[in-house]
Amino acid sequence: MVQVELVLDAKATLGEGPSWDADKGMLYWVDILESRVHSFHPGEGTNHTYDIGQYAGAVVPDRKNGFVLAAINGFFRYNPEGNQLEPISDPEAGMPDNRFNDGKCDAKGRFWAGTMGMMDQNAAGALYRLDPDLKVEQKMTGITCSNGITWSPDHTKMYYIDSPTRKVMEYEFDLITGELGASRIAVEIPEGEGVPDGMTSDVEGMIWVAQWDGYCVSRYNPHTGERLLKVDIPASRVTSCVFGGENMDELYITSARTGLSEEELQRYPLSGGIFKLRPGVQGLPSYPFGG
């Protein structure tokens, strides 16, 4: 049986967008609604907080220095030492009711991140790709709640979630060009098990999906759609997951407290925490921006 451990009782309002910095042995994550980026050092048990002044949906290490963010006002570079937020591009400058929600880098260091409407608008969001030369391309439209992104170990498939669809989509992926091809449904989350949120991949080509309002993370075979493992998390709103640790065999899981009643918070007081489990398999790395 896989054991789940609380590693940080963060009580995050909306913990999300985690990535692992293997060079520093640190977990980066965001609390979207509190406009904060965090760097958690498991070995030291320390968590540093950076207030960036706007909703931040995802954070990735920057090969040059600091982080790159997908935030409410577009893509930014952030230098934590100087507390400097440098704008890169705002592809939805004329859409003030949208914000970025989740994203990560592919193996060539391109940052994929998507948007969602904050006023419950359907199909108001899109998926974007920020290249290392800082060029931004829109890759999908008609997205309601852009969420998890991950790739197969051989980088020939990209998996993507628009949460309300309850589906994980698989796209043919060209690592050299960063272009998407034919798509199919890889996984469907059954009714009553929450909706798919963030996700990551392991070295065996299986995907790990955080299930919002599902109290769990699940390991799925994207080739067959079969659920191979369900791990219960002591929080209802499980938001995302990423592999980390010295041997890349630890799964870190973010969660949220937003929208929960006092009764629900009493039943699940660890909601908003960062959890860890050792699933018995290694995961794929978090790639930094810039390659």
C-alpha cells in the first residue's frame, strides 16, 4: 500500500502548478489566488514565499536565472533575489476576465500554458506555447479550463486536460518543431470521481492525474485508458502532481482549500497542503525554460 505523507501544511487557497528543480533539489509551486510563488526545500523543510502581485497559474525553472511564470497578465520572468518581475508577453491583453491556469515545459524548453475564464465562461480559454526565443504561439482555442500537460517518455505524445470535459486527450507531438498532430481520447474520468486537474508522467509511460473533488491521484495507462492505481489523499481538491527527489521517485502533490465549507475543512483539515508519496516508479523530470 502506498503511504501518503504531508510534507508542508501550507493551507494554500489554491495550490497549483508544481515543478521540480533537480539542480537545487527544490519544489516550486504557486498559490494562485494569493498571488504567491513558493520554493519548498524538502531536505531542509523550508518554504520561501514570493509575492508577485498577481495570480500566478504555473511556475517553471528558468535556465538563465529564477523562474518563468504564466500569470494573469501573461508570461513573466521572475528573479527572486531582486524581487523583479519582467514581462515577456501577454497574449490575452484584451481579455481581462481570463487568467493562466497551468503549464509546463517540454524537453526543448518550450513553456506550454493555458488560460481559463474567471467568470465561468465556457470555451473562453486557449493553449499557448512560449518558445525560448520569447515568441508566443496560440496552439488551441475553445478551452474552458486549461489544466494538466505532460508528455510520453519518448516525446512523441503530448497529453492535455480541459477539466470540464473529464478527458485526458493524447496528441501526436513533434519534439523538433513543437507542433501537435492527430488526437484521441486517452482517459475518461467517470462521473462521481471529480474532474481531472494537473498531471505528470512516469518513465514507464503511465500518467498520474490529480482529481479535483476526487480526493485522490490516479495512475492511468494512456494506451488503454485503464486505471492502474488510485491513491487516496486527505484533501478533496487535489490539484496537481510532479515527480521529484534525488532519484525522481517521489511524487509531490498540491491541493486547495478554496470553495470548501467549514464542515469540509473540519473533515479535511490538511486541505491546501503539499503531500508526498513513493509510488515505486521513477518519474520524468521537470524541464526548465530554455532547454
